[in-house]
Amino acid sequence: MFESSQKKLRIQVEASKKIENYRKRLTITHHTLSSKITTITKIITQITKEITIIREKITSLNLEIDECTRAAASARSLITTLTGKHSSIEQSIKTINSNAGATDKINLESELKKVESETETAKNTLTLQEKACENFKSTITNLTSTIVTYE
């Protein structure tokens, strides 16, 4: 009977030790998981902030696209107007009598060069605005891709 009591006591002591070991491991695991949750929460917070900043950049770039689109449309309109003016001046130069209207012809040729210069400037403006719009659109695509990656 004494041996039986000792055996029961030994089993209870071993069980108590196992329970205590499990409790220690549980506490360690709990601390580890809490630490990981804190780290993950910080990362999620940072990613959320970055997404917000990126969305603000996209909004700003959309405004820039609107502006360069308006400038490009204005340049196209000016090119159309100047092209018509150019054609009109060329017609006037052709119809001037070579002897009678030398001064008029010189003035018209001067005006023609001015229109050609303005047309070239408008074409350059158009090219620059279109390129700017394309760059803005490309940047928006890249930023949107970043947001999709984060989400």
C-alpha cells in the first residue's frame, strides 16, 4: 500500500511538473504571439499610411492630367486657327500682282513667317503637354499597382 501511495504521489508530481511546463510554454507562446501581433499591427498601420499618401498623389496627378489635357486641347485649337490663317495668307500672297503690291506682299510674307513661328510654338506646346499627360498616366499606373500589391 505504501508503494501504491508513493506511485500515485510520483504520478501526481510528474503531472504537476508537466502542467507547469505547459503553462510556461503557453506563457512564452502568448508573449511571442503578442509581440508578433504588435509588429503586424505596426506594419499594417504603416502600409495604410502609405496607401493614403499614394491615393493623395494619384488625386494630385489626376488634376495635373486635367490641366495638361486642357493645355493640349488649347494648343490643338490654336494650331487649327493658325493653319487656317496660314492658308489664307498664302492665298493672298498668290493673288497679289507682282508689280503693284510689292509692299503688301512683303508685309504678308512677314505675317506668314510670324504665323509659321506661332504654329511651331503651338506644336511644341502640344507635344510637351501630351508627353506630360503620358508621364502622369504612367506614374498613376505604377502607383495603382503599388496599392494593389499592398492590399
